[in-house]
Amino acid sequence: MIVKSQIKLIRSLHQKKYRNENGLFFVEGLKAVQELLDSRFEVVKVYATEDGGLSASAGEVELISEAELKKISALRTPNKVLGLFKIPKVEKIDFDDWVVTVDDVRDPGNLGTIIRLCDWFGIRHLVCSGQTVDCYNPKTLQATMGSIARVNVGYTDLALFLQKADRPIYGAFMDGVPVYGEKLAEPGILVMGNEANGISSPIEHLVTHKISIPQFGEPTAESLNVATATAILLSEIRRG
């Protein structure tokens, strides 16, 4: 049985303010929880409605009822397991490989998908502007499908970060040079912009290479979703 104080704590972690204050976050679902248990993340407690299925020690798992899980879950239909973890310290950025940055991405699903894409394409570091949605938002974590375990995500003054980075900076723009003609073998930094406004003006001035994804269909399609565009560009980057 989960005590009331723990219910209150976990429910408070639905909000960024209390995640930051407590240094904690939660993730739901058997696969996602197991991914974090096998990673650098430090577990506080795992709440499950069924015994077994997780490679966690007996002291880390507490069996609760479905009704109790529903009280702490962020999902309409809770997914049997909820893991409570400590927010880790951000690792130092390694510029030996490509680094992805996002400039004020606001949708949790988009950020979560971008984290998952970084994992898929072997991108170790993702740098976010201060206004970007929290990577420990429950909806973001659901979209990562556990990939948050393998991608180092940090928040900073993006303009200052780019000014100090001694690497070519590629930004996604509608009027950029078609990416299919670019040579992308040298490790650099990829900047992806806000869903509605793209890359902001201060960041645009720091971009050294403006690239675009050519449109082949009818011009009535306004633009690509930022996560979709990230997938295409990372694929081209890995092709070199």
C-alpha cells in the first residue's frame, strides 16, 4: 500500500516546479521503467500492480493496487508500473560527434520524439534552450519510449552555448540550402527551431550553414513537423 505522503509527492511531480524542487521525476510503463533501471538513473521506488517483470531488487519495488496507481499516474489508463527516479546531473558535452540543439520547442511529444531520434541515430547530447519544454514532463517521457536513458539532455542559454562552440552550426530553415547537396561528414551542431516560429533571430545570427529539406509535393503544405524534420536531417547527417 502506498502512503498518502508518497501519493502527494508523486502527484506534485506532474508539475515542473516540484520536479525541480525535489530533484525527482516519474516514468510509466514496463519498458520505460526497465530502461531507466538499466541506466545511469538512480531509482527511488518502483510502484507496480503485479509482481515480477522487472529486474529490480525486492526493496525497490512496492506492490500497489490499480486504484492506487491511478491516483499517481499521469495517464488516463495507467500502465501497471510507475518508477520514481532522481534527476541526474547533466554530463559534459562531447563535441567529438554531432550535437543536436532545440530552440524553444514547446510540445512535449515533439521533444520526446526528438530524444528518441537522437537515441536511434546515436546522438549522445541534446542541448535545449531555457524555454524548451521540460524533458522530464510526463508526456515528454512517454514519447521518448525509454530513450531518455541514453541521451544526455541539458538546458542552457542557447545563444551563449553556440557562441562558445568551436564547431560548424547547421540550422533548419525553409529557405536554406537543400540538405541533399551538403557534405555533413564533419561533426557539427544541428539547431532545430520552435514549432510555430522556427529558429529565433538571435540564434539565426549564429548559424553558419542554413539548410533545408526540399519540398517535392504541392506547395500548399506549409512546413514539416519539427520532429519529422529532425529525423530527415539526422538521417542525412549519418549518411555523411
